[in-house]
Amino acid sequence: MSKKQKKSKTAGGFKNDLLQQIITIFDKNPTQSFNYKKISNALGLKDFSNRKLVGIILEELADQGKLFEHQRGSYKRKSSSNFIEGKVDMTQRGAAYVIVEDADTDIYIHPKNTKNALHGDIVKVNVISNKGSNKIEGEIVEVLKRAKTNFVGIIQKSQNFAFLAVDDLRMPVDIFIANENLKGAKDGDKAVARITEWPDNKKNPYGVVVDVLGRPGENNTEMHAILAEYGLPYVFPPKVESEAKNLPIEISAQEIKKRRDFRAITTFTIDPADAKDFDDALSIKKLENGNWEIGIHIADVSHYIQKDSILDKEAYQRATSIYLVDRVVPMLPEMLSNGVCSLRPQETKLCFSAVFELNEEAKVLNEWFGRTVIFSDRRFSYEEAQERIESKQGDFANELLILDGLAKKLRKERFKQGAISFDRLEVKFNIDENGKPLGVFFKESKDANKLIEEFMLLANKKVAEFVGKPENKKETPKTFVYRIHDEPNQEKLLTLSSFVKKFGYSLATGGKEVASSINNLLEEVKGKAEENMIEQLTIRTMAKAIYSTKNIGHYGLSFSHYSHFTSPIRRYPDVMVHRLLQHYLDGGSSVSQTELEAQCKHSSDMEQLASEAERKSIKYKQVEFLEDKIGQIFAGIISGVSEWGIYVEIIENMCEGMVRLQDIDGDFYTFDKENYCARGRKTGQEYKMGDEVMIKVKRADLIKKQLDFELVE
């Protein structure tokens, strides 16, 4: 590069920096007017050439519509009526889109106009007019709310300072950390840093290390990193553990007298073989009239956790237990989740119960809700219960067969009413003591699983109806916490219908037959190569279930009223439901909806974060599982197509990776969005979703949690 070119580049860089500083002054003072003298004085510019450059920039900003001339030579920021608020969706290339609620189009933000905004931030945007273009473009003028300030990454240390190279590819810059703020972190450590300051004239934010996670690649380090990335906890604060240890756990005779006693009635739990927290049990008793009394007994967590206690506040903040591949991060300390509240066999336990009288046709004739005391006779794994259902032999086989028969009738009625059936295979890893995945297996939902599911659904539904559907129709329903699920989006249904038509399937997109049509589709694809892909796409078409005080029913279950009552050890909304139910059973008046709705939103948000962390842990283990299989060949199904490549899911282990379009030999392939395929320009060869292909594992990148494949003949 010549000296003249260098000088030109330096001058251009100075002007851009000056322009950003001038815009910042107007952003911070949107109601004030400034001329070139005021701006120059504010920036400490004294020489004539720089002050003249300020005047030129002000005129250019006015020509661009970013400023308007308030008085001759004096400028103001363009009216705030042109400002829009939205959420930042950052791309890996540094550009961003601002998503505006109820708007048809997102606002594109060029990398130079992001103003230190980060992914997920709520920002104020100044819309820039784009003549001759359908794309709405804008510039971020203010960050209103940070989505997060803590970031996970690798420490890169030099002699006098360090940077945290953030793992998230959507983070456009590294975080500068002074040596005194490293908290003992060494070069190459994985750590969590908090942004403390981001000066307007600095490219990088300043931060401090808040936790050192360990060396990259170690299992605990990586699992904690996933949790930290989503702002999720991985340890309990000492004061929470201390309060849990000091809880009075003895069950007094006085407490038992307050409760309905089920200790003499046959009761057992059915859970996964590796479960440690048992929060539901079933009791069964034959009544003199020939009907069955079925008790659904749920751990009485709210008896031990008093509202607004340290434990309660921690449980509310967490809102849910988190199930990573190799561990559970519980909502409650282990002493409660696996001990006091867990309905362990041969122990007296306090419960909150829903008890029903059912006839042989599984019709509910009577119901009762209240606090109980139970004694579980037996702890079954799902496999043990299934073996008794199939063989009709073994302890409690008769009781299990009766419950299974009733559950099947409840299930049949539910589908008759329009419930949707998603019976997906669950992918699990065999993991050694160091967390390394040794193999993959699939968990199928069998009769024992469905038995438990049906009685939990019954309890959740009936509790919601008890509060939200008063017998006296003139009575206003009391405020309650519902689990709601909206109808599918019409546009998404049409897209799905169009897609499955290419495979020879049909799908109704309107009216009452949508649910039955989805069930028919899911039944038709069973055992086909495209089964998993179509199931996933159908699930994505569905709305997300959330918690709310505003009941709209649950579309997927076809229930007009539905709540979560059955898992208070691992879900905070269930604790809320227990407290509300007892309050109303005691004759209490309806509670404030505003406060409860805010708690519902928090619980829904935390559930979503936990779900994302769980998916990321699965992806990490998939990459780790294939790390030593580079060069091996597998059969797979094309599960997605994008402008970058085709996604392939390996059939035998459901690990998904990408074949980049540029790596496909013999032709130049482009993405055909309309037909969900990649097509060669010369040959017309197509690779479309659902096609079976052979792939070779090319790369397994643990840091990016990505798998790269290549096609083989």
C-alpha cells in the first residue's frame, strides 16, 4: 500500500469516528439543537480543518434525513416519531435485524449502524428511507435494555491485559479485561465475564471475570458453559443450601390429623429407572359400588417452601429443573428434591392430591382435592411396570392392569375430542463416568409411560376446571395459572400442507378437522424414512405452550381448561397452582391477576431458556460422539435445506450435520426455497428434504458444536 493510500484510509477512518461521535451527542440530547461550534467544543476540536469537517458532516447527516436544520446552521435529531423499538437478532456477520412486534417486516441494520447493540437487546431504531428497495433499513440509536451482560468464552491473555473471546458467534466483539479483573483465570481457560462498561469511542466493551469454568473440552466445564451461556444456574448459593438443611422435616401427628390419610391404601410410583425425584404417586382402591377410587398424589412442596422465603425466591428465579444430557440441574436443593419431597417407597410423605371416582368406562363420577399423607408400597421403573402389564404377573400386576385399562379409555376419549398425538422417539446417550458418550439408544413411550401420562393429564385438567369452570355459571372464575396452547398459525399450516403434499400426504388447513388430519398424517408417516423430519416440522407448526392467567384452553390436548399441578419438585408454576388451589379451597377471594401474570411470563421464559440449553447439550454430545468417527460412512436422511447447505440426520443415531453446497462435487448447487431442495445448475440433480443419502463424517467442531458431512456415492 502506498503512503498516499495509507493517508487516505486514515483520513476516512477519522471521519467515520467523528461521525459516530457526533451522532452520539444528538442521541443523548434528542431535544437539543447544535451547530458546528457547540459540537466541536464538546469534542475538544480546536483546529480550523477539524471544525470545518464537523460542519460538513452535519450537512451530510441533514441530507441523509438523520438531522433537520432547526435554525440556520443549527441542527436537531430527526423527530422521535421516526423511532421504532424492537428486539435485535444479530447475524454472525455483524449485521442485525430488529424484530418489531406486530410488524410485517424486520428492519435491517448494517454492521456500522448497530451502535454496540448485542443479540437479544431491546433497542430504539431510526428508520432510514430506502428508495427503490423493499428492504427497510435503519440505524440503532439507543440500547434500551440489554438481553444479558454475562458472556462465556476463552481467555486470551497477553502481558498487560486479556480478552474474552466469546463463544457465541453472534457476539461481534471480544470483551477487554484488565489483568486485575481476571479472577485467577489463565490463558486458554473457559470463563464467564460480565460487561461493566462500553465507552462510546471504544470498539470493545470492558468487563470482569465472574467465574472460571475450567479447561475447554472437560465435561463439567462444557456443561457449565452451556448453562452460563443462557444465564442459568449450576450451583445453589450457600444461603439457599443452609435454609434447606435447617427445614423442619419431621411429620408430626398433629400435621397428619389435618390431612386425608391414604397410608393404608395401595400406592406406588412409576418413574424412569435413573430418576431420584419422585413427585407423583398413584393409589388404587375398589369401592363397594364396584367403581374405582384413583388417587393422584403429588409431593406437597408448598408445605416445606414458605412463600417469599430464601428457598422460594430461588425456586421462582430458576422456575424449572434443567435436564442436560448427563445431569439434572434441580429447581430445589437435593435435600428437598431427592429427599424430603421425593415420594420414596416405604416412607410416610405429605402430598397434595386429586382423587377421583371412576367407573369401568373411566368416566369421572366424583372428585376431591386436598392435602393428604401417603405411604408408597413400591417404586416401579417404567420397564418394571411395563413387564407386569405385558406378562400379567408379578407384584401389583392386577392393580397395574386395572390402571392401564382405565388409562387407555381416558386416552381414547381424549383423541376422540381432538387431541393431537406426538409419540416421538427420545434419543438418549450411554455416558461413562467422565461424561463421554459411548453409544446412542432410543426411548419409546410404552403403555406404562402412557398410563402415568393419562392420570397426570386428568389431574391437571380437573384442577383447572375446579377453579376456572365454577358450577354456578353466574360466578366469575377466579384467577388461576393455566397451561395454554394456541391454535396453529394458518400460514404455517399452509406451508406444512404444501410440503407434505410433495411426499404424497394431505393435510387439512382449516376447520375442526385440522387436529384429526394431523393425527392421520403422523400415523401415515410411521416407519417411513421421512417420519422424524415430518414430525419435527409438524411440531414446529404448533404454537408454543406457555403459562398464563388468561385461559384460552390447550389446543394440542383439546382441553378447555388445563394447568400444571403434578410436578412441583421441578416446575415452579405447579407450586403456584398448589398455593392457589389451597387458598380457594379455604374460601379465599380471587387474587391479583397482574402479579400472577408477570410470574407466568417469567416461568415461560425460563422454561424456554432451559429447553434451549437442553438442546445445546444434546448437540454437544452428538459432536463429541462423532469426534472419533471422522471418515466413517453412515446412511442419513436430508432433514433440512438452506442457502448454505443440506442438513442430514444419520439414521442410526439421529446426529445431524451439514453438507455445504460448495462441497458437493460435479456441479454448482443452489437453494430452491419453493421446493425445499438444492439443485445443480448443469445437471438438474436435486437433493430434497426426506431423501436418503450416504454421508462421510468430515469434521466435528466441539467449540462451535457443529458437524460437517460430505456426500458419498
